[in-house]
Amino acid sequence: MTARRPRDLSAERSALRAAADRLLEGAPLHSESGRLTVTELLRESGLRRDIVYGDHKDLVEEFQARARTRQHTPALAQSLADENTQLKQKLTDATSALAKEREATAVLRRLVAELDLELHAAREGRGPARVVPLSPRHRPHASREHP
């Protein structure tokens, strides 16, 4: 059995205070979100929940009180919110463009099916008696070649 080393309560308190200050300033080192919650305070301080609530509950309550007085969003959280707004707009734009492309594709599929039916009917002799080819000036590529 290994012997436990004694805990340094003052070092733990210093770590909690420093973590609280970093979170409140919006400059966390270990927190992923930078939110002003006890969970993020624990993550930022590197201390276990049972230790913090067992011996340093007053610091947790102090942090919560300071966090409530803050009316601003931490810089990291604000940048994530801004990015989220931009991504939502891009998604809306992409969804709209996709809907338009699907409409165009549906029209083209119907046109291809109709032309295919006419081609089969013409090959079997059931179509119009005479098929007239388009003149060069009516062809889209010909108009580009001859201005």
C-alpha cells in the first residue's frame, strides 16, 4: 500500500482562484467552452469535484456569485456563437440552392423522358412524317461560333 502525500490546501485554493479569474476574464487554459459554470471551473483548476466541494465550497460559491454579476459572454463563447450563426446561414443558403437544383433536375428529367419517347416513336414510324433538323443559326453552339 502506498502512502498518500498530504494535500496542500493553500495550493488548491490558489489553483481555484486562478482558474476562476481566467474563466471570468475569458482566457481559459484548460476549459473547452469557457462557460462560467462550476464544471468548467473544475476542469480549469484540475481539481476533483469531491475535493473542491469538500474543502473549498466557499470559493465555488464566490465564483458563482462573480459569474452572475457578469453581463458579458466570454470571448471564446462569443466566437463560437458567431461561428454558429454563420454556419446556420451557410446551411440555409446551401439548402435553398439544393432545392433549386433539384427543381431544375426534375424538369430536365421530364424533358429527357419526353424526348426519348418522341425518338422511339419517330424510329418506329409513329411520329411525325418528317423531322426537320434545326438550322445552324438556331443551334446554341452555332450562335456562339458565328457572331
